[in-house]
Amino acid sequence: MPQRKTVIIAVIVIAVIAIIVGYYALTVLAPKPKPKLVIWGRATFTPPQMYWVEKKVREWADAHGVEVEITWFPVAEIGKKLIAAVEAGNPPDIVINGHPVARFAEAGLLLPLDDVVDKLGRDDIYEIKLKTCTWDGHVYCIPTMFEVTWLHVRWDIVQKAGAEDLFPPKTLEDIYVIAKKLHMVEEGVYGIGLPLGLNGYDAWWTFEHFWAGFGGGMMTSRSPDGVVIGKEPYRSGLKKALLFVKKIWEEGLTPPDSTEWVDASNNINYIQGRIAMTINPLSIYYALMTQKPELAAKTRLYVLPVSVDCGDESVFIFKTTKYPDLAKDLVYYLFADKEDYRKGFCESSYLYALPIFKSQMKVISEQWKKGKWPGIMEDPLKVVEKIKYHETAAFPLGERTTVSEAFREGFIWNEMIQRVVVKGEDPDKVIDEFHNRFLEEVKRVYGG
């Protein structure tokens, strides 16, 4: 009997040792799973930018033993996908080149990135770019680029029309004069391509040139009293802009299908030779330089008297990430080598992207002075220094807000434009309606 007890005890001891050894092997000796970062990106119109981001992310991931999952979304989908993911409680860790930002920052959903900005050199980043990423004194995103709008002009048609003396345009009214002068100089070529579609961002930011340029405004503060769409003198500025665009439409200076255009439509129409000029960032220039150099040689690019920065694309981190320090380090890595960023993200896009860093913009300026960027008629550095308006920032406030982003993301401004310009509704009634719609949203978001 004692011998049997000894055997049982030995078996128990062996079993316990086996359990301990097994647990140790599983928890200590077994390889631990890699940290994983889920990254969403907004696809760009210039593929080399995405190639560069992919390369940088995977370089960093390999060096840090981190698994990364990158998904790219089209321009018109990234905002909707992010909003849905946040509402479902499952946002990505990092967003690269994405938008919107204000609605997430103002809701307290993002990590502040002040320490990343300081490491990159706050003084080297253009103030207007930091301002559009700052809420309550903290920076919540890193803007990926300036995306300046340019007037793309068929210079061969300008010469046929004898209109050389009209360039560069000195006032916004000059755009109408030039469009009329260039219209049908060549059979089937319209004077201007003006996006007026309901489902695209281009209709909005193109109109923003005229709305802001003629003295209109959205907000002066984040409060009901700060809503100025229908208040003078801002009301008159908006009305003038609507009637200005309406004149171009009614005189047929833009193609009749402009009312159906999406974001790529004016690009396509210019590249196919259907329009003599259009307003757009340099994604058209990139396409010409890489696909149609013979048309690139006939194209000149001028900055409008009022220029808009469409560079709302930004890098930001959601608080829900399990690895905030790793996420911040990756964001820093993307921009830390500023020369590589300039070459890989900006120069590769034929300046569709202009650097957010003053030091790198100086390099671009020197290149331009030496003739590296043919067709661009003004020093890009000087152009950036003149920018007053940002695509998703409420003006004249100059800051991105939840409400201005919502009206842009939902294509609500497009509806306002179409109702006056295309459908011929009373501009005063439409202005009143959209002032009140905007006001109600401000009250909902900010109270009052």
C-alpha cells in the first residue's frame, strides 16, 4: 500500500511538472505575436505617392518587428468609411492621407501629436498647415501636403485667340472674360471646364474660390452668432459668387454635362482636349507629364487671384489604438527624412503635392528658378505664401470645424450651387435656407 501511494504521488508530481513546463513553453519560450497596426489610407491621383507611403511603412514595420495592414480607399469613400468605422467602435489605428479630421478631433477621439510636431521641428512647418490641424491648443494631425489649385490653360488656344495679355488673371472676373475669349476658338473646345456635379468635392472647392474671393463667409466663430452665410456683407459675397458661376453656365462656356461631373471629370475633359482651361491641383499636370507630354508642352499653369489649398489630407491616430507609442513613431518616421519626403511624395507627383516644410519648399523654389518645372508660371514658394483659404476650413475663421467638414463631406454645398446655378432658383431664398441649415448644425454640435 505505501508503495502504491508513492507511485500515485510520483505520477501527480510528474503531471504538475509537465503542466508547469508546458505553461512555461507556451508563455515564455513560444514566440510572442507581433504588435499589429491597422492603417487606412486615402488613394491619391498620383500613384507614386502611395508607393512611397507603402515603402516607408513597411521599412519601419520590418525594423520594429510590427505587423501592418494597409488598406487604400478612393477619395469619395474614405470619409464615409471612417465615420462608419467610428460609429461601429472599430476605427483603424492610423489614417494616412485621410479626412475628415475635425469631427474626430473635436469629439476627443484622436491622440494629440504635439510631441511629433516638436520632433519634426514646429518652426519648419507652415503655420497655415498647423492651424488646420489644431484644436483647443493641441495638434491632432500632420498634414501630408499643400494641394494648391492652379488654372490649367491651353496656351496654343490662348495664342490662337490673341489673348496672351489676359494672363495671369488679375481678378476673379477675369476668369469669365478669358473663358469667353477662348470658347470655341477650336471647334468643340469649351472656354472652361467648371465642375457642377452633385457627387464630388471638385464642385465645392472650385466654387469656394468665388465664394471666399467675392467676400462671402461661413463662420467667424464656433457659435450660432458666428454663422455669417446669410449676414451682410458676407451674404452679398455668396450671392455674387452664385450669379457669377450661373453666368458661365447659362452662356454655355462649360460643357453641358458639367452638372454630372465627379472629381476626375475636369481632369479627363482637359486631357481629352474638350476644354481650354480648368481649375485644379496639379494632378492634371502629373497626368500630362507622364501620359501626354505633347499636351503638357502646350499647357501653362497660373495661380488664381484667390487660391485654395485642397490639402486636407492628413495623418492621424485614433485613441483606441493598443500601441500609441508605436503609432506615433511610425507617423514621425514618415516625415523625419524631409528630403526623402520631398522627393518621394512631392517631386514624384510633379508637385501635385507641395511640401509642408519651409526648408523643402525652398529647395522646390530653387529648382523652379533653374527651370526644372516647365509650365508652372509662378514660384511655388511664393504661391504657398499667398494661400488664405483651406478646402475644409470654415472661412473667414480659417479653422477646420465639424460642421464645415460635414457640409463638404455630404456634398451639401453642391446642392446649394446646383439649385441656383443650374435649376435657376431664387438665390436669396436658397441662401436663407442654407444659412439656417448650417446654423442648426452649429447649434447641434456646439450648442447655443
